[in-house]
Amino acid sequence: MNILRNKRYRVNLALLIISSSILHASCSDFLDRLPQDEIVDQTFWKTQEQLEMAVTGIYSRVKAKNFVDMENLAENTMWPTTTEYKDIGSGVFPVTQPTVDAEWRNMFRDIRECNAFLENYKQATESDPGAVERLAAEVRTIRALGYSFLTSFYGDVPLITKTLNPSDEEVYGTRTPQKEVVDFLLKELDDAAAVLPKEIPSGKNLGRVSKGTALALKARIALAYGRYEVAELAAKAVMDLGIYQLYSNGDPKTSYQELFTRKGKLAEGKNKETLFARMHKADVIMHNLSREIQVPDQFARFVPTRSLVESYLCADGLPIDKSPLYKDDTYTDIFENRDPRLKQTILVPGDTWGGRYDGRPTASNPDPSVFMTPKFSQDGRGSVTTTGYYYKKYAEPTAIPNYNRDDNDIHHIRFAEVLLTYAEARFEQGKLTQADLDISINLLRNRVGMKPMDLGFLAQHGMDTRTEIRRERRIELVMEGHRYFDVRRWKEGERLGKEIEGVRADWFPQLSSSTFRKNEEGYLVVQWNRRFEDPKNYLWPVPQPQIDRNPNLTQNPGW
């Protein structure tokens, strides 16, 4: 069944089922008679349809727009006001910070619901051969995704694979070493991949986890913990399935951007790049991302930083400090002769946008649908930017005017990520060849018409291969929630402690005012109270409320 069909009813019922299952498991010692007006284990878990309802509820727990919100943990993006993700990324937050506790609680809630399913699913009679084990494999994959967030944030975490009663000793257990958690996740994903179908889900199965999803998640997790051979083999296994391909509409100038609009939704039937997405549907389940990117009467919530904009190579394959093509005399100049993904990710003068009146005087702005210059002061008539830049990636123009009317999919795992994982894993083992680049990173560059990455060229120009592979990952996956996780696994945390900067002030006369803070180079400084302590900030603290309940959890170093 399509996991968006009758979404509200099925999700609410499914979560009631799982919650009731857990509740009554804990009450079974003193309940001798089954409730007649509630769903419990003894009367549920009997049919394939019941399992499908429960799995639909589990899918509904997968991170949606808040995965993109995690961009605010790193230095690609700047939110105009204080948020808890922004505070965490800035290194300025206490062990009692609500998001730190909420992520712990929510992830373990989701894992508990997966555990309830996996404890009970074998009771069901299936109407389609193999369906029961397939559903269980989907749940194992989603549980692994949840645990991948948990262990990335907190390091060692309790590895719980069953539903717990208050009297169970595991409730007050210690944390499981991260290595053991990762070992468990990789094995779980192997087991799931062995059962899941190879084919890209479609029709009634649209949006479901497949073999490729499990293998790609395995590759992601293995890469994150330095298990490069495992990551390489898992990524190559996805590539060798031969069913995924980079999204293209035939136009290198728009294909990449279009993937993140309604045309790139899984339901449109053209997207064979996204292995797993949190799907959305108009009037059923929607979010507010497009409006937040170019909100037409307030400060834009997501705005690019100087660091991100300058990370894009020039069209000749050289960084801006090496290329003769790079010019920065004006705001418009910096967008010219660059990696084409720059113009497909960040708004440039002449673009159509949804932010209404830009920074030009109203009298000289006859068409507010066209962006020409950034707006730095709020007047309620147009989108304001703190850095001088705006995103266009993930902005669906028709969804910008109205609150919470965006039904774009949120892409969790793309084939592009798999290709990047393969190249990085090969490099870190000392095995990267030009042929490897040609079947991975250069496919990404070919999609947009960018000069291919060539090992000889890099050596000729004194460019570090590791740096360039990491650069490629940054610009390909920007605004998809990955940057914070990448910076920490690369042990480049010092990036998170630097000031967040915007445009050069002399490009815009209004920025000469002392109201706008500038650095010695003349660039806007939009956040300066940032720090990163090594090793403290490579992990979040174990939430203080959880330690108060269970002192055996202990605290992470430095907290």
C-alpha cells in the first residue's frame, strides 16, 4: 500500500496500536482480563493489514523537515534568530538544553515502537507471500536510521532491542559502547538487505524502504566510523544494482535544482535518484520549508554563508584563490564562471523568486517576482537576508506565499550520496583511481556540465585530493542535513567555532552603516559568539534529565 494513502487515519491508528501494545505489556502482571475497548497484543498483530498499519505509523516517525533544519548545526547556513540547533552548532548550550533531551527521548520512543513491531510481527498471517518478513526488514532499517542519529549525537548509547517494562533492569542500564552499536547496525542492515526487494518501490509500495536503501544506509554508517572497506563495498553494491541514476530533465542548467522541487517528487515517477525520502502530499502532510527559504515579508530563515559560497570551484576546476576566472568586484561577479551548482543552489540576480520586493527602492522595482539585489532591512514587503545571500535549492515558488503548504519530499538518501561515499571510501583506503572518479564524482559533475575531477589536474595545481572530495560532498549535499555530521566525522570541528560571515560590505552602500558588523576584510559578520572545544563538542552531552533518572548513563567528556 502507498504509505501516504489515508495517511492521517492510518498513522494515528498505527501509533495508538503500538503505544497500546507497549502499555499493556507493562501492565500484564495485574490485568487478568483483556480490555474490551482497546487494542492489545493478544488481539492485534494477526493479519498483514494490521502489520501494514503499524509500519505506516513507524514511517511517520522518520525525520521530515527537521532533517533539513539540522543544516543550522553547521556553517553552511545561518538562521536569523536564536534556535536550539543553532546554539548547539555554535557550541554555546547547557546539558539541560531542551533539544538535547528531545532528540534522545524521541529517538528512543521511535526505537521502542520498532521493537514492539519486531517482537510481535511473526504472529500475523500474510496475504502476500514474503510480506511479513519484508515489513520487518523495513522496520529494522528505520530502527537503524534512528540509532544512527543517536550514536552520532551521543556516542555510547543504550542498545535496546526489546520493549521494556519499568521493572526491567535494562531501564537503569549503562550505555553500550559505540563500536558495539555500529556493529549491530551494520549487521541489521545486512539482514534487512537480504530480504528487501531490489526494485525501486512504486505504485502501492511507493516510498518504502528497499534493498538499495538498506545498503546505502549501511555505507553511510560505515563511512562515518572509518570502516572504509565496508562502506566501499556497500556503496558499490548499490551502484551495481543498476537501477538508480542521477535525476535529469535533459538540461544541465536546471536538472539539479529541479530535483528539489515538486517535479522531483517520488510520486511524479521520474526520480530514480532518491533511495529514501520522507514523502509529502498536498492537504495530507505538508511542511513550511519553501516559505522559510524565501519568506516574503520577514527575514529568510535559511540563508547561505560566505564560507559556503566561496567553497564552489570556478568553471576551470580551480578554487577561487587559484583561478584567473574569479572576479569579486561586484555581487554579480562572484556567481559567474563557477561550478554550475552554485547558480542552482543559491539565488543570483535575474532569478525568479518568491520573496517579493528585494533590496531595490520600490520605485525602481517594477516586477517583484525577479530578484536583483539583497534586502538587508525589514519593511514587511520582501524577504530579508542576514548574510546577503538566499537559497533557491528546495524552494518551490508556488509554496512560498502560504504558510505550511509545501508538499516537496524531504530527500534522506540520494544516489549522489552513494557515489560520494564510494569515492571517499576508496580514497581513504589509498585505492582511488581515475576510473573510480569517473563512475562516482564525475557523474555528479557531468549532470551539471562541470569540468570533471582529474587526479593529474589536481596534482598539477597543488590541490589536495581529500580536500576536493570533501568539497564535492559539501556542495552536492548542501541543505540536506549532512554537513554537521560530516564536519565532526572529519574532525574539522574548528570550522564550527569560526565567525559566520556574509557578503562584502562595499558591494552595497547601505552596509556602510555602523549598524552592520564587519571584519577586517570588510565582510559582514552575522554571528561571532561561537566556539568549538575538542573533544567536548564532537559529542552532545547525555541529557541531564536522563542522567537524573538513571545515573548509570554517565556523562560525555567535557560536559
